[in-house]
Amino acid sequence: MDAQARYPRYLLSTLKDDLSRKMVFLGGPRQVGKTNLGKVLIPDPAAYLNWDVAAHRAAILKHQLPAGDAWLFDEIHKYRQWRGFLKGLFDMHGNARRILVTGSARLDYYRYGGDSLQGRYHYLRLHPFSVAELGIESQADLEQLLRLGGFPEPFFSGSERQARRWARDYRDRLMREEVASLERIDDLGQLELLVMRLPGLVGSPLSINGLREDLSLSHRTVSSWIDVLERLYAIYRIAPFGAPRIRAVRKAQKHYHFDWSVVEEEGARFENLVASHLLKWVHWQNDVEGRDAELRYFRDTDGREVDFVVMLGRQPVSFIECKMSDGPLGTGMRYLKQRFPQVDAWQVAARTTRDYVTREGVRVAPVLRLLEALK
């Protein structure tokens, strides 16, 4: 059996249920498995229409759609009237046709023309594979996930060389296909330099001024390019956590990559892996459970830090600090736990066997104990 076939994607049952009620927009990074998942739900080859394929594009523009009870539209957000087109289809056919739309960009952002689709669709975000989705239980499998990332092709290749080649090709196609077709950027070479610079800055507050100086660009340009990369699911940013009882910084954001394998420094890559697992859980709460969830981090004016704060209903529910190996409890974690004693707190390590609770009530444990519960 094919390796990927052994792992049905975690959104499968939700997609099946949502498609019986409304259109579904499935977003997420390119090559994360959206099209394959769509074809599991809508297996008829004739139902698949990809905007990047000339014959399919012509059929869409002429409204010559295949017969059948379902349509799977891929990358149709590159069509400027895509929202109006889909609204017309849904209003005409309602639940008589299942309509699934996939795209490697934020489908809630690219709203060129057309009437509002509000109330006509569910929006779901597909993430790379994670510990819980893969059922990882061993340290060796965790190390493979850390090295290769969670995208299907490089992970199932089992090869660091293949993963590097995939990542290079991924970056090139992101620049030449996604950015070029959706954004107005003249200097793709400079944008690619920015993309290559960002992995070395993971884990620290992102300085737009520092990047501006490095690349000899304006602050406005760098800021807008970061927005572009976020819209195309290349990176994501998290904001600081602030509350009246703590002296938190309020503006500086941290960034991470959906493909954490591009982060060379091992400690930062591990932090990125944990961030991506937490964001996947947060998006599940948003998209599937309908809850108001966020991922943030903590840093105060005295330099105390905690890597992640998980918010649910605008209140903190978890604090998480990441270490590569055993180490003392961080001062930032002690500080936050004292002020929010009811909040679950974890200090997790990539390589440890120790599992205990400190006198402050912080769980110190192997990272698998946290990640396996994020289902």
C-alpha cells in the first residue's frame, strides 16, 4: 500500500459532512495534499477543473461544466471573477451539486469582484502531517519529522537529500507560479532573497527594519512582501500575548514556516515544529469547532519569554516552552504561571525521557506527550 494511503487526512470526515450542506473552500500551502484529499471525496476525473490547465480554464469561462453531482475546482481564485462565478453556481444548484474549491492561497483574502459568498461556504485549512495524524510514538519517527518536515512528498521519501531538493523546487515554484499569478511584484529576485533570509530569523521577534537594511528596500516594501508570503501560506506570524497584569510587549510579531525543514538551526527548527502543531490545533478549533482560538507568544519589557500561549475564547489556556534537551524551568514560565495559576503549563524537550510536574505546577515532559494529544 502507498505510504500516503495509510494515513487518511484529518479533515476527511469534516469535509464530507460540510459538503452535504454548503460549498467548501479548502486552503493551505501548496503540495500539502489538498487536491489529493479533494479527489478522495470527488473521485470522478471529469469533475476536476484546474484553472492552471488551459482546457479546464476554457470550460470554466464558457460555463461548460461536466455533468455529475459534484465539481472540484482547483486554483480558481486566480480568476478575477471567481467569487461571483461560484455564487452563481451555488445559487442555481444549491445542494444538488457538491462544490469543493481548493487553493494554495488564503481564499478568504482573494476576493476579486463578484458578490459576497457569505453564508454559502465553509472555509477549512489543511496543514502538513503532524505527530497525532501520523500516530508517531517513537523518538526515531519524531526525529524524521523534525528533519524532513510534514509535507507528504519529502516526509514519505525518508531522505534528507530528497527533502532539500523538494524544498528548493517548492521555493522556486512559489516565486514563479503563485506570486507571479496573484501579486503585483516586479522584483521577484529580491523577494526570493527575503524568502531565503527568513528561516534564519525564526523564533525571534521579526524586525522589518532589520530586513529593510539587509535587502536595501523600503519598510513599506518589506512589510507588504511579508504579507504576501503569509497570504500564500509560506509563513505565518503570531502576535504577543498581553494582559493588564503583565508588562508585555505589544507589537513585535514572531514568524514561522509551514515547512519547518528549511530552518537550519536545530533549536529554532524544533520550536517551529511545535508552533506548527499548535497552529494546526488552533485552526481546527476555528474552522471545525467554531471556537475563537489563537496562538501567541509572551515577552515582557524585562526580557522574560515563553515560546507559546494558546488562547481560547480570548483567555490563555496553555503556556508552552520548548527546549532541545533537559533544562531548568525558564524564568518567563515561572513568571506567567504565578500570574495565571489556573492555566496549563508545559516545558517540553525534543530529547528527554523525564516526565514530572514542578512545584509551580508546570509539566516538564518529552514533546511527544504534548503533541500526541493535539488531535
